[in-house]
Amino acid sequence: MKKQTLYRIALSVLFLFCGKLPASAHSLENLMTVQVPFDFQVGEKLLPAGKYVIKRDPQMPQLLMIQSPERKIFAVVYTITLNLPEESARTSLTFKGYGEKRFLSEVKVLGRGVGYALTKSKTERRLARMAEAKTIRATLNGTTNN
């Protein structure tokens, strides 16, 4: 009798545990898919031009995951969450350019009133001391330079 009860409890715990895994794996929230026409850096990692999916984990909103599934490229970066007025929050990526190097600096999402500011990497801070940054905004409709 005890053996059968322990077996049922163990089996129940196993099903509960296995049931939680897929739920947490699917909890990543897809923010946007964007085509970036140039190479860029996220932190210290250089990412080639191409199509990227940007996701976040609602349980850890300060983390952004940037991936290119067809190239098997993946980067995770800590961000600072920004609350934006709804009317100003167009879906866009903002890059800072120093010569030929471009660094992802901000992600804004339409309809959510939220943005994510990336902290500057050591390389970007060094380049910022030597030259003025050029702002490049990539939206779903195209790319603009400021």
C-alpha cells in the first residue's frame, strides 16, 4: 500500500514538473522581427546584418534576447525598462554609430508604451569618448539617420 502511494505521488510530481517546463519555455514574448541592413554590436558581441527576432521573458523583463534563427546567432542583454507615452512609442531599434561601428542602444515597441535601453559596453564607452555618436533609427518601415 505504501509503495503504491509513493509511486503515485512521485508520478504526480513528475507530471507537474514536466508540465511546467513547456509553459516556461513558451513564456518568451515575441516583441518584433526586424531586418537590420548592417552589422552591429550588442554588448561586446558583433552581429552580422540580417533578420532578427527580439524577445523578452515577462518574468525577467530586463532581459532581451536577440536571435537570428537561420544563422543560429543568439545574444542576451540586460536593459533598463523605459515607460513611454503611447503616441511616441513606434516600433523601432535605435543604434549609435561611431565611424563604421554600430551599437544597438534602444528598442521601442508600438502599442505597449515601453522601451528598453541597453547599457553601453566597454568598447562603446571608449569610442564615445573619442567621437560623437550618430543616431540611426531602424523602424519596420525603413532606416533613418539623425
